[in-house]
Amino acid sequence: MTHLRKMMLEELERRNYAQTTRDCYIQTIEDFARYFKRPPDQLGPEHIREYQAYLFRERKLAARTVTQRLAALRFFFIQTMKKPWSVADTPYPKKARHLPSILSPEEVALLIDSAQTRFHRIVLMTLYGTGVRRAELARLQLPDIDSRRMVLHIRGGKGCQDRDVMLSPILLEALRDYWRGLKRKPTDWLFPGGPCHTAPRPITPKTVWYACQKAAQRAGLQNRIHPHTLRHCFATHLLENGADLRTIQLLLGHHDLKETSIYLHLSRRHLQATASPLDSLVLKGRSQQEE
């Protein structure tokens, strides 16, 4: 480990950044240095400007991803190198607001039924049944299942926040069936990693992504599905079934209700609750107009 990497890791740890954020920030600085073939402490604002343009022009990264890369560079220069940072010289890109793709309940069922293995099936059921992020699912431990209160404890979620979500009776029974089918019972992690899911470490978020992709291919839904899609479906279907936005906000672990309000644009119940003003117009018949 280089001295700079060690310094940056220590600064990230001191601020209690999530492990996924630490990994992302370190990888960004490594990519930044690799692009210019120079140590990052020998680079400056003009290199950041060129790198930002390169991420858009050649890597074709989304604005949200570029913003994350800039946040990593900003942290490195300010917190690790103790150098000044000019917001004017390194503006964050304008974010495009896209509505996420949503599956119907029938398509979600098709996706789950198309899982490649029993393990992939329970992963997809847990994603949809709880609305957790894939990194949160990977870190679930056995004590997080509270069958007495019928809740699932999410510990150390985004922003290092804990929360509880509902535990569906169907999901609980599926988890018990999954447990009974394991040849070696885990002692800590709900979803252990390794080839036979017997390792003393959890699965990675990439494993969750792979389970989703394989099921989508088998269901004929490819190019539309990723683990976060099931989180969006969870929230949208709850809203369509009458849950209020505040409850959904708490279940998703959103800090701001504005994040949750996007599902108002996706809920068929809310979109169809108000008639179009066209329906109130008194229009002449086509035959009358032709006369």
C-alpha cells in the first residue's frame, strides 16, 4: 500500500465513510493517476478539468457517475493533500432526471420464476419483498431476521443509517426453505459467499447483480433490469396499493421526501386518479367538422 493510499484510507475511516464509498473513492484516484500515468499528488486543476471532459467524451459516463468521481477527487485534494479546491474551475455536471423503468407485478413474478438457481430466486425475492439496496442485501446477517415482530433489520445502510422493513410471511417461509436446503448452515451471514455459499464472508453486490441479469435474460426482460429496478418496483407497487409516501420514505431509507416523490410519476393509481382536461371538452363530431 502506497503512502498516499494509506493517508486517504485513514481520512475516509476517520469520517466513518461506508465501505462502498471508500472503495469507489480509492478506485477513482487510481483511475485518475492511471489516465495521466503520474502519481496523483503531481496532478492539479488542469488535469481534473481534462479528466472530467474525458469521462463524458470517451467513457460516456452518466452525469451522476461523473459527479461521484469529482467528489472523490475533491476529497483527495482537500482532505488528503490539504490543497485548495476551486468550485468555479470544477463545476459539477448538470444532472439529467430520468424516470426509472418499472415492471408490472406480473413481470416481477416472471423474473423471480426465471431465476437460474434456488439461491438466485431467494435473492430476487428478498430484493423485491423488502426494497433493500443490493449492498444492504449482501450484508444481511442471521440475527437481522426478526420473525417475532415480522421485520428485517437493515444495519449500516446508505449514510450509515439503520432501519427496519417489513418481513413478508411469504418471504419468511422462502428464507426458511432456503435455510433448510443449505448443506452447511451459516453462522453469521444470511447469504454467505463462495462457490457453494459456505464461505465465512458474505456475497458481493456483484453476485446480486449477476442473479438479476441471468433471470432477466431467461425472462426476456434484458436491458431493462438491474437490482435497483426491484427497489423501484417495491416502492411503486406499495404506492399503487395505498401506502403513503412518508411510510415508503422510511422503508427505503431516503433522507429527503423529494427522493421518494419520484414514485408519484410512476404509480398508475396516481396517474389515472385525475382525468385529462381533454375529457371535459365538448367537441364537434368529425362528421360535423367535415361538413
